Amino acid sequence: MKTNKTKFLTVLSIAICVLAVSQSAQAQTITWQGHTWNIRSDTGSGPGPNNWNSKNVFVDANGSLHLLITADTNSPNGYDCAELYTTDNLGFGTYQWQIEARIDTFDPWVVLGLFPYGPPALGPDGSNEIDIEYSKWGASSGNNGGFTIYPNSGTKVGTQGFTFGLNGTYTTSRFTWGASGIQFWLMGGFQPVGTTQNVMASWNYTPTTPPTNIPQRAMPLHMNLWLDKGHAPSNGQPIEVIIHAFTKA
């Protein structure tokens, strides 16, 4: 029969464990730009495959979001990547990011992705996704940016690749998602929503069968910084991207 002291210690032990789990769970989320975001933390999973470290996502004292790729001797490829996604689903509207980084001169294996993505309940992988991606996909030359739309249903994927160069480190990425079309922009500098200046790439996707070829339902919004095919950066250097602001209008 347990004594009162034993019962107290058992209850205290359980309480400490619950508190530790709660603190761990809290450490995996942040609130930023009016949304709660889950921060990914797992190993050997796609895209890549890569390791994903929650420490590689943080908000600084000025309110800017940092995404990192960092060295990790315990990771199969020697590096950890970053990803976060909203706990709420976002639908039609204008999505805009103000980014500080030389996204035009990333190491060939580095990928920055900005994308709504439907969970499995919305359909199989390769559907219900709208991508802005900056990467050379392992190539030494060629396109370093791309806009891609994975359909609501069917198999037709819309995509537009492009090449661009920057004079500085500030850019604005934007797309406007509607039921019948999606328009994308990459602009130099930090541009207000509703204006288009210093356009370096744009694409207006208006398929003939929008209900089939354009996602129609609200989805979590993801942002990630990762390594194509899980390949270590060829220059052996860590990577940092700073997102000063995200707006959904």
C-alpha cells in the first residue's frame, strides 16, 4: 500500500513530466504576423530527405523571422534545415513576403520555398499546392527561380521558371490566388501590397479549367529552407534567410 508521501511523489513526478511535455510542445510553435506557426522537427524526411531542427527557426527582437541551414555532425548530410507552417488554413487572396537574402546566388543545392500546401485530407501529394521557390536545383547555371501550381485534381501542373539577378539583398515575393487564376511576382526592394515596382519576374496563370487545375480550398501556409536531394552545400557554408514581413490580404 502506498504511503501519502509515496503518492505525493508519484503525483509530483507526473506533474513534472506533463510540464516538460507542455514546455516542449510550446517550444515547437511561434506566433508571428498574426498567425500561430508549427515549427518542424524531425529527421531523414522529405523534401530532401533532410533533418529539420526547430532551433533553425526564430523571430528576432525586431520581429523578423529567420530561417537557417546549419551544420550538424549528427545529421546524415551534416546539416539541419528549417520549416514552419500555419496552424490555420489560408485561402484566396494576396500573399506577400519581404525577404532579405541573396536568393539569386544561393548555393546550387539550397531551396527557399514559400507555399500553401494541402494536407493529405485534401488529396495526394502533388496536388493542392502553390509554390514560389528559389533554387538552382543542383545545377551550376540556368533558372534560379520558379512559380509552380499543383492542381486541385487531375495531373496538369502549371510551372514557370526564370533567371534573375539582384543588386542588393531586399526582394518582395507575391502571388494573388483566386478561383480562376493565380498571378505571381518577384520584385526588387520591399514593395507595398497593391503596387508593382522593380518587377524581375511575373506570371499570370489562367487555365481553361480552373476548378480542376487551381487549388480551391484553404490550406496551411508553409515556408522552408532546405537542401535539394539532401545534398550538403557545395561551399560548406551555413545559409540564413530573413523574412521581415509576411502579409495575407
